[in-house]
Amino acid sequence: MREDKKGISRRNFAKKSAMALAGIPLVHLDNGLLKPKLAADDAIEVHLFSKHLQFLDYDDMSAAAADIGFNGLDLTVRPKGHILPEKVNEDLPAAVEAMKKFGLKPKMMTTNVWDIKDIDQQEVLKTASTFGFEYYRTGWLSYPEDTSIDESLIHYANQAKILEDFNKELGLIGCYQNHAGNHVGAPIWDLPTIFSKTNNEFLGCQYDIRHAVVEGGKSWELDLRRIHSYIKSIVVKDFKWGKKNGSWQPINTPLGEGMVDFNRYFSLLKKYKVKVPISLHLEYDLGGAEHGAKKITMDKKEVFAKMKKDLTYIQEAWKKVE
């Protein structure tokens, strides 16, 4: 399987230094139930998108994710997220402490970072690197109406190079998500152009199969073939087309109940030797948790059961394909 360079020695040094500076105690996980879940060579590593647990505090969300069986959390560090960017120095240490208490890896996060000239965005990455995070989703990009698409791609490619250089200094890997709609990268073929000036080490794609199928229909396999060498992390979710308020649109579903052919998808990931951290998103009805609500209308035990069902689906689907 492909291994990405991540600046290991620098990151380990930074993590140890941060623990001393922040006064966060190292938790001795003597209880087997709280030990980190280490994936076997043939297993996958699944992190829960913390957007769906924003009705819980750091301890409760970490306890829930660990109990369900996730390897970690894809922590929202962005406006309206679990961690607000302007409070990253204050709140991220507390979230990391809670995660580690329950054996979860502080490995993935979702941000609005892209223009690294922004001091606040720099601070988010610097702080996250200090506390051991390795992967982050960047902010989304759009095509301005007053600029040609070709000119925009050149501009974003230059920004991508600057961002990758910054990531390299910190030992972080940035991941741009392909998102359906009028976003840069909705047509997957945008992205290799944007990544063309990078070294394809510390910046790449967070591949979202749901959005790829929405935009690509039956050509999503070509999209995957084109982008697979740039994939640094992936998002898993499902959908089907349906009518809502009289118009056709994607309707989100539990895994295996929609249009995504996970058997084919996972077989291609194995063929291309893509084995990277997975972020599980659940965007069907969870009583508001699907949208990151602070208060939900569904019993949390039912929400957790749905999360467990989707996690089990991923694990079993991965195991059964060659």
C-alpha cells in the first residue's frame, strides 16, 4: 500500500513538546476497552465526522465514537464546528485530551483552510500539527464569474503549491474534497491541474464517492482512475436520486441503500493500492445531527445505532472484496 511522507520525526517531537507545554497528562489506558484500535494490515481505519456529534461535548462525543467502534474522529475545526478557528489554541487541547482519554486518534480534521496567507488559517494548522493531527480537509473553492476557468485554475494551482510547502513544514497533509455542485473539483478533472505544481506529498484529494457518482454518473470509474494517485483521504456516504418538492435531486441514504456500488468502488481502491484514512459522513435523517445541530429531535441511542450500522457496512464491504 502507498505510504505518504508526513514528517514523522518533527511531528512526534512537536506532540511531546505540546503535551508538556499545555499541561495535558498522558493517559495510561490500562483498560483494554480504552486502548487505541489499531487496524490490521487488511483492515481500514474509519473516523467519524464530528459534525454529527455536535450535540455532545468533547468527552461525550469521544466516548460515543469509541463505544461505537471508530478509530477516531474527523474533528470539525471551522466556523460552526466543534472547534471555532478563533478559539483553536484554547479548545483544541481540550478536545484532544478527551479523544485520547477514550483511545481515539487525533488524526483527521475538517477546516476552511486554503489561503495560507491568512494568519488565522496558519494558526489552525500550526496548532493542529502540535497536537498530532496528520490530515485535514481544506476549504472549498469556486469559480468567480469575472474570471475564466483556465485563469482560476492557474491561480488555485499557485495557491496549492504555497499551501503544500506550508504543510510540509508542519508534517500535515491537506485534502481537497470533490463536492457536487458549482464547486471547483466537482468535475474531478479540475484537480490534477490544481495539484500540478505540487509534489503530491503534502496536498491532495479527499475523494468523496457520493459526490463523484452524483456528478459522474456512470463515468465515476474514469474519475477515480484519473485522481487515484492524488487521494490522501476518503469520505464514505451514499445517495439515490429522488423527487423532493417536485424537483429531482440527490437524496442521502444509509450505506448500501443508495446508488454507490461499494463492492466495485472498494475493489478499485484495492487495485490502485489506495489505503488511506476514511471519514464516515451520515447525511440522512438523524434528527438534525446530520446537519450538525446542537440539539437533536431523535433519541441519541438511535443516532448511535445508525452510526454503528454504517460503520459495520464499511468494514464488511471492505473485507469481502478482492
